[in-house]
Amino acid sequence: MFFALRSFCHLGIRTYQLQTDLLSRSIKHSASATMAFRHKNTRRIEGLDSNVWVEFTKVAADPSIVNLGQGLPDISPPSYVKEELAKATAVDRLNQYTRGFGHPSLVKALSQVYERVCGRKIDPLTDILVTVGAYGSLFSAIQALIEEGDEVIIIEPFYDCYEPMVKMAGAKPVFIPLRCKNDGNSTCSADWALDPAELANKFNSKTKAIILNTPHNPTGKVFSREELQVIADLCIKHDTLCISDEVYEWMVYKGHKHIKIATLPGMWERTITIGSAGKTYSVTGWKLGWSIGPQNLIKHLQVVHQNTLYVCPTPLQEALAQAFCVDYKRMDDPGCYFYSLSRELESKRDRMARLLQEVGLNPVIPDGGYFMIVDVSTLNVDLSDVDEKEPYDYKFVKWMITSKKLSAIPLSAFCGPETKRQFEKYIRFCFIKKDSTLDAAEVILKNWNKQ
Amino acid sequence: ILSLSLQAKMSRPMQARRLEGIDKNIWVEFVKLATTYSKVNLGQGFPDFPPPDFLKESFVRALSGENHMLHQYTRAFGHPPLVKILAQFFGKLLGQDLDPMTNVMVTVGAYQALFCCFQAFVDEDDEVIIIEPFFDCYEPMVKMAGGTPVFVPLRPKAPKDGRLMSSADWQLDPAELASKFSKRTKAIVLNSPNNPLGKVFSRGELELIADLCVKHDVLCISDEVYEWLVYDGKEHIRIASLQGMWDRTVTIGSAGKTFSATGWKVGWIVGPNRLLQHLRTVHQNSVYHCATVAQEAVAQGFQRELKLYGKPESYFIQLPKELQQKRDWLVQSLDAVGMKPIVPEGTYFLVADISEFKSDVPDVPNSEEPYDSRFAKWMVKNKGLAAIPLSAFYCGAHKNNYNHFIRFCFAKEEATLKAANDILQKWKQEKTSP
């Protein structure tokens, strides 16, 4: 710098300019040396940053709160499931990578169980992909098969991740609500149904897929064969895919049967059926799920998988395989965990319903799943003074957490923008909870009107 | 009925365009070959020895404890005990005060960490610089995000005085590297220690890259999974600790490589909140949670290592010591038979020049398949020894630039390396005897 100044000092005005240039460039360099990377996030994630769970799991993390919000069991998984995991980690090679698309013993066990359920041959290597939870299967299916220009039909209320995942794939979510028959006086989840004409109107040439969730979160609705046939007919007519989220498939209560839409005529070729170890075995923290379908669809999910996380954890997959072997052998036996868990949950469901009814509420009794929704507007809790521009149910749940020490999830979190008004009087309770948790909930609910 | 079944078939193309050109994967093919034919597998990168006892014990403790809630969801962005210890540990190493909630995110292996980075920051038409040879997933991940990979090679310089070539002899040409940066360059992927060569980038080399990142306002995605596997007293330098780099670098690590437990798939990203926030968005919309129990065990593993940091009993000191010895054995084995090893400064991979063995596998002119790939396939089928062709780590256009090298993994038990030596010795004898 000194040399430059000396050689130019006879140039008068220009010297000053050069000095300033050199100085400003050196300032710029040291400033840019500390300046952050200025680029922002990609377009694909624009507007997808907020998430109801991040908000509400934080709020309910306080152990003094009776948490009936997030859907996770506080009951213990069956002991043989836990034991199999301990056994798996003791085997050296099971601590290293396994087959990318799914650990061999697990895909074999899954093919056995589902061949029996579906009544058709399922190739463990080509028709199954093991993913990080059912969440990972949803992501793989959507990334593999959905893109810009596509429309995807989502039934409201919906498990909240469907919408951002469809958007992240560049596609347009098209919503259709479940509508309550009986003028809104619903007593059970079967009262909620799709209007067939309304559904048919949502299909067009751009419709790439419909996402079906049965048993349904949050209502607990178990779609009947007739209802599935209506959807299937439209899928076939419009050459549309069906992504069928069946994570609660084993949790179906008396008088109802879980039917796999993939088993309806013409549907195997166009359906991805998703399942979850977390829900099947009460081990949500294992984060293992699977997609089952025809090879020509599953192969695309496998491509996504090999370019996103490649392989799922080995010891967890081995343990899950062993657990499935135990229950596969007793699928004709009422002692099979798939059925015993369901019976256990049915009595918890009935207890939860009674508790809510005693407060004067009218819960929607679910035919499946482990959630129950209830219209809380009848309690007439005045929250107009709460300044937040949030839907009523968000305000209600936050109020209930602070003043009643009981948490739930607001239903408008599960709706598209147009239906939030319709569902904002409902909140969702999770009842896959141990007796002491439900006892604590009982105390709060019995004392509700006393404060 | 006939028309129904015709209607039933999906008639339109099903897969999304983002999958174009990324369906092939070298591992699917080579893992299958190794499973079928190999007697000694030095191919895919994973240890054939177990994780350390203290880690397995952590896992068992977590499982047998009273707290069965370890089988349920934990915090989505990382199990609190794990992110806390990672923040402490890497805060020390990077010279930064790290907030476990905002500066650290746990992922399903380093692989998923890479995926989050590309999805969060690479848009269509963005360019991403990739240094060749590279861990093969970088290229398809950039493409899946709609970006354009721009390749720049490490070029071998002949070693002095007849000594064996070292990974340090493979270097970037500074002018060539600078020429790859354009207005559209969004990021550069750095992998040090480098898979497959084992190169440990020096401070000078990192400063070269850092200066360009700062000058062009480029993000650095730093894949440091082999950070503890560094030999001959060399130092692993974290580019995020260089001037101007903390705010533009995301640093990726792996429990699989750190603790010899690749099957657990626990990885992490460390960086400024301004960048991590977008990684969280991708993560919450793709896998959301990672498995809880493995995170708990890894947290305990790190707690032990924090206490023993710098001490001889530290696994981070013992493991590289053991692996260095294995490296030296394999170098000797290969050198003795005429395969010319490039001595790696780090990682548990070693690349060797197989030119002297070419007579066993005749050249096929106009073959689509790179020579080293045919060689590796022939070797596993005929000699039972599995390795990976170096061309697997180059982009399509450059696969024939260095096509007489294969990569061996030496994170193997002594017995495995001895068996490999036996195969090589026998092979050499067959070549020299009539």
C-alpha cells in the first residue's frame, strides 16, 4: 500500500481517490471476512418453518402438566420388544450398516405379515422400503412421485405434515373436509364423512395423488369399504396415485375393521401403503416405518431413500424383525400384540370418553386410532381478551395448559386455511396413556367446574 | 373386467423429474457383489470390529433402565443430552460458544445431514463446487436439489526420491480452483479427511478455500466425519474455525465413524443459527425425529470422551493409533505385491494403483464401464477380495481420468488384513510363476 501511495503522490486529486479505493477495499475485505453468508433459504422450504409440534411440545414439556397432547404412548412397549433390541446390540455386525432399502430379516418379516393381511404375494426386496418412521415413508413417496404442476388431494383434518411435504415437492395441496352428518351433533367418528360429489369435483387431470389416512388422525375414523370404493373409483378414473397412511392399522375397535385400499380391485398398482413400528409396537422413538407397494412405484421411493439417508439403523431393524416373527406366529391368537394392544386401548378410549362427558362435553368417539376430538365451545370459555390472532382452539389449549395443567392439541393445526374456522372449536386428546396419567386427567376434569 | 384392469395400470410417467439421472448407485451393485463373492471384504467403508465396550454398555444401560420413555419420541432437533454434549465438545474445538438448541442439529447419520444442507441451500441453477475424488452421494444430492455440480480435481504430483505417494501429494491447483467460482456458486463441499484418498487438507489449503468462500460469499459444507482418524501426528483443522468462516460453514460429524458404529446412523451438524434454522425446516419436513436410544448412548459416549480428552485412554486417541498400524500393514502388503498404495494421511481408506495387475484384466476398447470398475468386479469374483473402483468417486465425464486405482477399507480385524495379504501374495506368485 505504501509503495502505491508513493508512486502516485504527484497525481494530486487522483491520489486521494486511489487512497480511498485502497482503503475502502481493505475495509470491504475485512468486513466481508466477518460478514455472514448472505444468501437465504431455498424456495422449496419457504414458509414451511413453523410447526405445531415445535410450539406445543415446548409448552407441554413441564412435567406438572398432564400431557394428552402429542401422540406418544407413556405405556411401556412389550418386554420382548425391548429385549430384542438389547440382544441385537450385542451382535457385533449388527452395529454396522445393513442393506440400504431394509434389513433383510425385517423386510422378510414384513412381507410375511402383510402377505397374510393383503392376501397377495409381496416381494421383500422390491415391494418394500424401510424408512425413518412412517414420516420418512411419506417424505420418500412424495419426493419420488410428486412435483411442480401436480395437485395432491388432502382430506381435512389431516396429519399436519402432509401439507408442507406436498408444498416442499412444489405441488399444490387441494383440500376436502370430512363433514359431520347430523347437523354437527356427532357422537362418533363414523359421523364424519366425505361428500362423494364434492370429492369427485376435486379430481382433475393435474391430480397426481390423494393422501388417505385410515384409521384417521385426529378423528379416529375408520373408512368403510364403501367409502374406500368411492375413493378407489376416482383414482382409477383419473389415473391417480393413492398414498395410504395406515399407521394405526391395528388399533381398530369393536364393530369395525381396517380395510387396506390397496386390496380393492385396481388399487395395488397405484397405492403406496405406509406402516409404522412406532404405532404398532408403542416404540415411537425407534423411528422405523415402511412403504409397501408395486415394484414400479417402490423403486422410485428407493431412489429417494438412497439419496437422502441411504440406510436405517441396523439394531432397531433386527429387533423389530424378531418382534414381528413373534407376533406373526400368533396372528390367529387373541394374545397377539396387534390385538391385545387394541383391546387395552379400547378401554382407555371408553374411560376418556366418560371423563369428558362428565364435564358436560360431547366427545367424538373414535372407531380407531388413539386420539379423540371434542368440541370445547360448549364450555363457553371466554378468551376474547387474549390478544393473539390465533384460532380459538389454539387459545383454548394454551389457556387449558396454564390454568388446568392439562394439554391437548388444537384441531385447526390439522386444517387448510379455508377450514380453520370450521374446526377451531375442536381439540384433540391422546389416550394411549398409562392409568396414572388418565387418573391425573380425571382429577382435573372432575374439578373443572370448581375453579 | 379387461377394461378395468387396463384402466387400473398407471398410464402416465410416475416418478418426479428430480429423480432423473440419480437412480444409479455404486453401492447397491458392489455391496451385492461383495456379499455374493468376497472372502475378504475391504470394500464398503465400515469396521468389521465392534464399537468400543463403553459404548455398547451405554446402549445396554439406556435400554435396561427404568425409563422406558427412551423408546418414545425425543426432541426433534436432537435429544437434549446429546445436543448439550455436542455443543460443549465442538464449542471447545471450534472456539465458539455454542447453544445446544440452535447451533447443533442431530440427523440420521451424516448422510441425512448432507441431504438437509443441499435441500436448504441449493436452488435450481445454483452451482456447487465438488472436489474430486468425492464421496459419491454429493453429486446426486446436488442434482436432486436442482443444482449444478462443478467439479475440480485433486491432481497427483509425483512423490520425491522414490518414496511412496502420499495423499498429501494430491493437491488442488489454486488457479484452477479459483476459476470454478462464479456468480452462481452457492456452496463448496469440503471433505477432510477425504474419502477416498485419505487426504487431510493442510491449513494453507483450507485458507485458500476459505478466502474464495469469503470473496464470493459462498457457503462451505464441511463433511468432517473422519475428523478423529488422522495419522502421523497430523492435525485435523476445522475450516469453520478459520477467519470469516464460522458464519458461512456447516460442519458435519458422524457417530458411526467416531465410535465405529455405522449401523446406528447418528450424525450431526454444527453451525450458526442463521444457517441451522433452515436445516431444521428441512429436517422437520422430512424425517422429523431421529431414534432416541442411539442418541442417548452416543451422548454418554461423548461424555466419557470429554472427560478423557487428550488422555491416552481416550478412544479418539486409541482408535487412530490402532488404525495407523492397520494402514501400515496394508501399505506393506500392497507394496510387496506391486500394487502401489497412496499412503493416506487420514480416514480408514487407502487407494492403490493397480497398473501392474492390468494383464489379468484385459482392456476392452470402447467399453462404457471404466477400467477400474471391471477390474474390481473381476477381482472380487476371481480372487474373493472386495474393493471399490476409484472411478466411483468421479463424475460421469471424469470417470476415465484415473481409472487404474481401487480403494481399500482397512478398518478391519488383524485376521481380515492378514487374509487379504494371503490373497495378494498368492496372486503375485501366480503372476510370476510359469
